Amino acid sequence: MDGLAALQERLQHSFRDPRLLQRALTHRSFSADHNERLEFLGDSVLSLAVSSLLFERLGSMPEGDLSRVRANLVKQDTLHRLAVELELEGAINLGEGEAKSGGHKRPSILADALEALIGAVHLDAGYEVAEQLVHRLYRNIDVNPGMTQTAKDPKTELQEWLQGRKMKLPVYRIAGTLGAAHKQTFDIECEIADLGVIEHGIGGSRRAGEQAAAAAALLTLRSKAK
């Protein structure tokens, strides 16, 4: 059994369109046909699927606490752990420089690839199948109310700040990238349309850049509130 066939067996999903699987496992350092758009889609699918999981398991908890538990479950550390369990390290296509620098084991690359895989399954077979995949991935994780004690990350804190004021959620965009393909940093823009606020954050991955942009937006909002 080849590597991709074995991965599909672990996912319990056989792709009708194998190109989606290949793209989900391709880092931008390897090819222009890379996984970032699938990662973007997978991020949203993952959030909704985890939300439904929490609604089933912790349905009596208030919305704010559910948001904090969800943030704990979709953070990079958790996704990295799930990616390792799926044995994604050997399946990701990386450029030579990224591979030499240990990219196959980098948590951000593995977490992003897992999100891209979720997005690929959604396109290949629909949301319900993707949701079932997410629920299988999380079946061995002890989802419990104590997860609310984890410190909030900036994206979660910003989201709760806006939701508490009945405002639209922020929109994150890649404004630019810096550096060689195997050592890129991302310039992420965070826009809060209701308030006309746009802030930027720089990070070694899209996820890290979004957190930095959210932190900058929170500083702006707090200074305006004084």
C-alpha cells in the first residue's frame, strides 16, 4: 500500500478527486498549486464541526465558555498533535530548503496541512463527511468544561469582544509574504468593518500572523475605549 492510500485509510475517506488530496499535502515552498486556499476553507469547516461536537457534549455551557473550549481544540498545538497521529510528517510535499530545515516536523506546517485536508474532504464529499472526519479525529480527546481555564488567545478574545457588542467578526487576509519560500513570514491584515479598524500582524505562519494582527486590533480597541 502506498503512502497516500495508507493515509486515506487512516482518514477513512477515499478521495474521488485525488488532485484535492495532493494539493492539501503541498506546501507553498514546493509548488504554486499549494494548500493555502484549502487551509482557509478547512479552518471554517473545522470550526463549525467542532462547534457541533461541543454542542452535543457540552450543550449546557454558555456561549462564551463554549467559545473558549473551541479555541483550545482548534489551536495549533492540538492540530499538530492530531496531524502527528495521522502520520502527516511523511506525506507533505515540501521544497528542498523547507525540507532541509525540518519542515516536515514543524507544528505550523502540520497543523495547516490538517486543516487543508479537512477542506479537501469537504470539497470532495460535502460538509457532512468532513464533519464526521473531524469528529473521528477528536474522538480520543477528553473534551471537558475545564478547558475554559486555558488563557484566551488574541483571536478568541477579539471575537468575544465584538460578539459582546453585537458586531461582525473580523476578517483576516494575507497582505503579503516576506523572505524565501522555506523561511517565509506572513503579513496578515485584520479588518473590523463595523469600526473601520485595520491592523497588521507578522508571523512565521498564517496562523501566527492572525494572532499577532488580532492582538494589535485589541490594543487599538482598548485605546479607543479609554
